[in-house]
Amino acid sequence: MLDKKLLYQWCSVPAEELPEHPGRKVPLRLVKDAAELGEVMARDFVEDIKEANAEGRDYHAIVPCGPKEWYEPFTRMVNEEQVSLKRVTVFHMDENLDWEGKLLHPKDPSNFQTFMKEFFYGPVDPKLAVPEEQRFFLTPENYHDISRRILSTEIDYTLGGWGQDGHVAFNQARRDPYSCVTLEDVRNSTARIQNNNTDTILALAHRSFGSAWQFMPPMSLTLGVKECFRAKKIRVYSATGAWKQTALRVALFSEMTPEYPMTLLQEHPDARITATLETAEHPISRNPEWKFWGVNA
């Protein structure tokens, strides 16, 4: 468990001091709001693809379904700037599953494959689009094969967000008292089917379904840390505000811990976090008069 006194110190740092803080362990960039984050996220990805195109090489990326702010800017940039995606291979990061570990109905709003086909692939000029045979969606039947393909391929780029417990993809902190997972276990985790943590279900239900947790998928299919973090570059982004504020502070300042898998970004040679000002804020930093027994009182 994290030391609450240390956590209090990290959460007390004003947001504007985070990017240059001497204790920061991962590069951090702050942007104004969700609209700016979407533009920045799309531009980062487009420029990396352009570089590969200029060098005449194939390009392999691990791509999430979210944050959602970047899809319109990305497809707009690709179309307006005529950026060819013909040599791009996309490995999709995760997928939601029902209680039996089966894919959701195609029109379920939590179906990632449906969303990506509509908003990531659909708006791109067909002359520029990623070929269908280079689009790899995870399913309960193919995830072992996709894992092997990723682990035998040079991955250029992983982009994504992070969760309330610092999960990247669905690499959540384990909460099962009968299954102790070490940092090394998390570091070497690979593609798998899993039950989602209760806090993940509630956080997502609050965000998407008016807290109607009954409509949230209870299981997920995810690439592991081993696949996601082997990319040459890792870029994670968030505009979600309060839901992500503490995980951001832990990622920046804590020692690496399986309690917050995102802390493993610290050992990657080219990782960067981008957050909106709201996400970088923390209520503890704005209320230094608050007192907590055993922490600062």
C-alpha cells in the first residue's frame, strides 16, 4: 500500500509546478482543455507516421479506444494533409466483454470495435486508409495470436489514456486478496481475459451511464504491459479531470508499484504523459488547511 504521508505530499503540489518539479519521474506536458488535448494527441501521432512514411518504412502502432477527443482531429489531419496510412499496422489495445467473456452486441456503446470502425477508420479517405488486413482487433479467439505477433514485431508507438488506478489498457491493479501480483508480474503481463475491478466499473458507469453500473461490461480483454510498453514511444493522455488526478500524481512521484501499473512508465526510455489542467489539479493542493489524522495532523 502507498504511504499516505507521501501521497499527501504528491497531491499537495500545485498543478503548475508539476512539469518542472525536481521529483517528477516521467515527462509531463500540460494542455488547456479537452479540445487542445485532442489536437495535440492527433498531431503527435500524425507526425510520427509522417516520419515513417518519409523514411519509407512500415509502421506499427498500439491504439486505444479513448481518450475520444483525438479521433476527429486525427482523421481531419490525415485527410487534409494527405497522410498515407497504407504502411500502418494497428493493434487495438483492448475490448469489453460480457459476463461470459463474450464480445458485446455490435450496437452496445461499450463495444470498442464498433466505435473504432465508425470514428477512427470510417472518416479516413479510402485512398489513405489503413488496409483492413492490417487492423487487428482483439477477440476471445485470437488474442494469443495477436500477442505473439506483437512480441515478434518492432512496435513504433503506443498511445492511450490511464485509469483511476493507473491502468494503461485494462492492466488494472489487482484487488483479489487471494491472488497476489508483484511488480514483476505486472511488467511481464501479456494479453488476457479478466474480470474488471469494481472501482473501474463504477468509475466508467459514472462517466458514461449516469452511474447505471448494471449496463457496464463486467469483463475485458486487454493487451498486457509487456506488449504495450515494448513500443519505441509511449504517449498517454487524459482530459478526464478528477477521475485521474491522483493516479497522475502517483505516476509522477511514486516508486514503481503494482498498485498503480502506470508507474512502470518510469522505466521506459521514451514515455510522456499529457494532461489537461483540470486533470493535473488536485483538491488537496488547493486546500492546504485540510488535516488528516496520521498524515498532517
